[in-house]
Amino acid sequence: MSAKAISEQTGKELLYKYICTTSAIQNRFKYARVTPDTDWARLLQDHPWLLSQSLVVKPDQLIKRRGKLGLVGVNLSLDGVKSWLKPRLGQEATGIVRAIRDYQGPLKEHEVTIFVRRGGPNYQEGLRVMGEVGKTTGIPIHVFGTETHMTAIVGMALGHRPIPNQPPTAAHTANFLLNASGSTSTPAPSRTASFSESRTDEVAPAKKAKPAMPQGKSATLFSRHTKAIVWGMQTRAVQGMLDFDYVCSRDEPSVAAMVYPFTGDHKQKFYWGHKEILISVFKNMADAMKKHPEVDVLINFASLRSAYDSTIETMNYAQIRTIAIIAEGIPEALTRKLIKKAEQKGVTIIGPATVGGIKPGCFKIGNTGGMLDNILASKLYRPGSVAYVSRSGGMSNELNNIISRTTDGVYEGVAIGGDRYPGSTFMDHVLRYQDTPGVKMIVVLGEIGGTEEYKICRGIKEGRITKPVVCWCIGTCATMFSSEVQFGHAGACANQASETAVAKNQALKEAGVFVPRSFDELGEIIQSVYEYLVAGGVIVPAQEVPPPTVPMDYSWARELGLIRKPASFMTSICDERGQELIYAGMPITEVFKEEMGIGGVLGLLWFQKRLPKYSCQFIEMCLMVTADHGPAVSGAHNTIICARAGKDLVSSLTSGLLTIGDRFGGALDAAAKMFSKAFDSGIIPMEFVNKMKKEGKLIMGIGHRVKSINNPDMRVQILKDYVRQHFPATPLLDYALEVEKITTSKKPNLILNVDGLIGVAFVDMLRHCGSFTREEADEYIDIGALNGIFVLGRSMGFIGHYLDQKRLKQGLYRHPWDDISYVLPEHMSM
């Protein structure tokens, strides 16, 4: 089931109209709608309460899409409302760029300087736009991309850090992704081990580390051959994993299968480089495990309601050694049960409430590392020497960026999640890194709340951790608040002094951990430790190799403006892509507010015009009078026969519609064209009748099998009276009625029938209602628009006949033989 957002006004109208209540607020909703064209005198006449009550004025924004524009005026008089509206009415807020342009005067007056640091997909375009705004407005705007530390602009703004004159020009996203070599084959592996090459004379640690990892768990969670099952229909995340695998030169995709219990077993299409591949989707976990015994990792995208059950089920399969739980909000009691069972089974849990983790050159969990341009910019396609562990998934992306710019890159990174009870802890992963030869230094990004960082201090003091550790606990600003502060994560709250970020940073520093003075200096500390290890020979940087390339998705390339493609077809009547459905430029909420009806909607969708009220009413009358004409006519007859043959509604309706043509129902267009041609050529009605008789042609729209001048068709009479009363001009109808006088003088049943009247009246409406030019009116007649009225109207009747036959439970129809004249050739003897 889909939902469309509606405007606040419409939502309140529906609430007050349809929700019954005896509360005092019932029916107290008053409003007046104002547009740039509002007649204030007429508005006061319709809403006199505007002069006597205090008013609130605000944009009628869409519910669920209100935004954070702050556009509201409260406790105003009517004059105050007018003053408030004057600079705003008809204006559209378009974000920070519009705000800077609108308020450039005050910004210049107060000598404001703006600093912007941006990353993410297509960040270069955003920075370019901001830079252009600075140049055109004269406001100093300094823009920085991923080459700059995310908090560095704070120091620049405060004057503690110099502002670079010319920030490095970041490469465009497309430069990373387009294969310049033209080769379509899978790229050869650029490196199979750590990016830092070990030496036989490697400098040994100061002291030998004690055994670190507990029994039953491996120090290595992922390798180049790791295979995973993804729980949930997360196609975008899976494609991101496959693109990562491809750019890492893996031999095979890391995703072996997907589990999605809400569909049957099937195959899902993905890309492996430039080729399309199929990945199996299973309804239940048992089948997936049985078909893929090589899988040892589960990436669980289940919601918080089902994540516990699906994880417990997975742990019953001995082949699974690592589980990543992405969902946040899992009850803490259930999380603790998961942790206990995982310890019993020897399973490593990453999460809950995590983005996952990544091992460059080997494996990544779901959406870790961001989009492919970030993967390549952070050099995550090959391993480095630095391993990190973080609580925050978003900050892990920043660590990828910092480490890639200050060292030889990331060896492995894990975000353990922000819940109070993570499935694995800082210490679990730090000890793994300690036991991993390829890891030369460790980075930990802690935060306020909890005492996990103190275990790292003890580990260093006890000799279990000997590799260099760089750590910073974020949230030091919490000490500036007089009361307890809950930060973004569930576990980011200090319940005692020892859990504050300041206390933990001090303890880490005293234990021998490299602790920066602020997060702003984290990159510098990491770089200094790395350079020390390089100088000591512990790390020997290898020669950098160009990253492999992967084809860019068409949708992404189009968004970046790199390609263009002609559309398969065009439409100009309806747009469902925005916040609400739009008919020919008119939001659906406006269609209902103005009670346009079926005739008004038909005007929008057929003619792209907002027709006058009388035209809308005439269209609806045409639909009513053409809805049905009994079961004996060919269309209804066909529909009935199909219905009795057991066919479905659409098949039966189609059978009836296929009979519509020049002989049945198709005379609207023909009559309109024939009478228009005669009238426009200037010949008088008598000449027209004689001409058609001489050519041996029937006058379309003239004649009826039953009705006559003495037994008039009331449908024609109703429509004729309405048209003459409401249409501004009816020259073609008057011409047709003159023709009728001539034809009925010859034969009483040669009347202007309902097809003819609708045809000529429609031409009068199109030509004289003021919504169409003469050329537009003639074009709609030529392309057959008028027959659509008969098709649409008669469809109602055909559906009625279908439902009637089903309701009456009529059996298969067989035409009686005595109603058939059998005319066979006489027997011919030789």
C-alpha cells in the first residue's frame, strides 16, 4: 500500500469533517487561503472573522514534508498578516544558497565569514555552487572537501588554524569510475597481502605480548574468500558489496545468497563489474545454509522486531562465525541474551545499531564505507597497516578518510554500534588486531558513556596490548553542561564521573595511549605515530598502484550530469514523482479542494486545460447519457456473452469495447468532423444535405432506428437544453439543427441523434469556451478525442452488464438455432 503526502489544510479538513468527537475543539478550525492573486476585499467578505481574531500565518506545506524553514507568523492582525506575506508570498525557499542570497545584506554588515566542509556523493558540485555564491554575493565563503579534516574548519573560523589559500582540487567522482583502459575483464589483483610489506629485519615490539584472544574465536573475521548471506531484501547494499568485491579484485562475489521470508525462492539480478549475475533469494534460512555451506558470515538487515529471532536462528548453524546486526532499537534484554548465546557458540557479533565493518581488499559489510567513490578515495580497495574500531558508523567513514590521508591506509575497521550493550566490544577487536601480523598500529574512537576504554588501559599495563594505540573519546563538551546530557547513541551518556570523555581520555593518556588534545588533532597524531613506525622500519610503505575501475551505474552517471539519454517516451499530463500526484500541473489536493469533479479531471488529463464549470458539467452529462443503451446493442451483447463464458471483467469489457467504431458509437468524431467541415466551408444546410445525397454518403450523427421527430430522444433533449442555456455560442449546433429540419421533412426518424449532438456541441465547447485556440480545438477533433467520451461513458455500462450477469449467475450463452437463417449451397452432383 502506498501513501501520498497531503497539505496541512487538506489534512485538517479531513480530520474535522470525518472524525466524530464531542470535544470542545470540534469544528473550530477556521482558515483562509491566500495566493499572489487573492482579492482581499472578497476574502474579507467570505471570512469576516479575519478582522476580529488573532491570526497565524504559515505556508500550507505538505504533511510529512514540512521542512525546517521557520516560516510562521503568530498572533498577528490582518494588517500584520499582509506585512508578513509581502516579502514571502510567491517565494520558494531553496536551502542555504537561497538563504545566503536573501540575507547577504546583514551578513555583510556583520562581516560574517562562512566555512563549508562537505563530503559524500557528488560533494564537488555542492562545493562549486557554494563557491560561486561567495563570488557573486561578495561574502567570504571558504569551501573544503574530503581533503580537509571534518572539524578543521572550526579551528579556521576561530583563528586557531591557518586558512589554505588554494585548497587542493578534488578529483571528480567520475574520474574514479570510468575504465580508461577499455578492458572489460576483471582486473588483476593489485595486492594480496597488507599494503605495507614486512621485512625480515622488522623492528620488534618493546615487549612480547601475552596471549590476547579468548579460546573459540579467531583473530581473523574476514578474508578474500569470505562468503556471506544477507538477511533482507537490501539490493542496494548488496550491489555496493559486489562493487567493492570487484574493485578489490576478488575472484568471486562475497554475497552467496539472500534470505527474505516474504517472497518465494527466486533469483535477483545484480552487476559484477560490467556483467549481470544472479544471486539466489531463499524464503527460509535453512535452505540458504544447506545450499551454501561455505558461508560463515550473516549480515542481518532485519528490523528491530525480527532481528532477535533471525539472529538466534542463525546461531544454530555451526558454519556461521560472524553476525552483523544492523538494526537499532532492539530491547537491551534481548541484546544481552544474544551476547550470551554468541559467547557460548563462539560467534562474533558486530552491532546492533551499526553500519558494520570493512576489511580493505577483502570484504565489507553492507553499506560500510559509503558509495564507491568514497571507497576509492579512501583507498579501501587494498589493505594498509592501520586497524580501527569505533562506535559510530558515520564516524568510521571519517576515520577511513583520515587514515587514508595520513598513513598507508586501513587494514580493517569495525563500528561496534551505539547501543549500551554492543555484541562485541572495543577490547574484543583491539585484541584481534594485536594478534594480527598485518596490523601495525591501532586507532580507537571512543565516546562518552560506558567504561570499555578502561579495559584498553588495563590491557596495555598488563602487556596484552603492545602495538601503538591512538585513541580519542568524543563528547568532551558534556562537562560544559550543568545537567546530564544524552548524545546521539543509546550508550552515549555518562552516568558517573569516570564515564565522561574527559576522564577516559586522561586515563588513556596515562596508560601510554597516544591521545590528541582534541578531535581536530586526531589526524596529526595518527600521522606522527605512523611516520615513527615507518622511520623505525616497522612499516615499509609499498608502491601505490592505480585502483581498478568499475563501470558507473547509469542512474548515478545521469545524476552527476556525465551522460544524457533520450527518453523512451514523453508525458505532459501527469507526474507522480513528487510529494503529491499532479494532473497537468495541478496538485491532487487542489483538484479536491476546488471540487472539479470527473469533468474537471478529464479536462486536465485529456486537454491539459482547466475548463469552465459549465464545460465540466457538460462532459459529465455526456458520460451519463452514453453510459448504457440496453443489452441489445453490439457492445453490451458482446460483454454479456463473454461474461457468461466465464471470462474475467477486463476480458469481457474489452470484448465490448472492440465493437465501437463507425457503425456503433464511433459517430461522435465523424459527426463533429463532417458538420465542422460543412459549416467552415460556408455551404448552407440544404446544399450540405444535397451534396451528401449526391455522393451517396450518410450524414453521420443523423438518424435513429427507434426515435423520431414524433418520439424524441430525451437524452438529446436534455443535452440540447443545457448547451443552449450555458454555452456562450452554439453556431455548429444551430447548423446541425437546421440540417435536422431538412432531413426529418424527408423521413421522421432522420433526427440529430445523441452521437451527433454530442459531437457538434463538443466542437462548440472547444471553440468558444475560451480555453482553446481554434487550432487546438480542431486538432483535438482530428485526433479522435470525442470518441473517447463514448468509450469512457459506455465502459460504465459494459461493466454494469458484466456484474449483472455474474450476480444473476447466468450460464454459458448459446444462440438459439431458430434465430439463425441457415443458407447453404445446394448439393452439386458430378
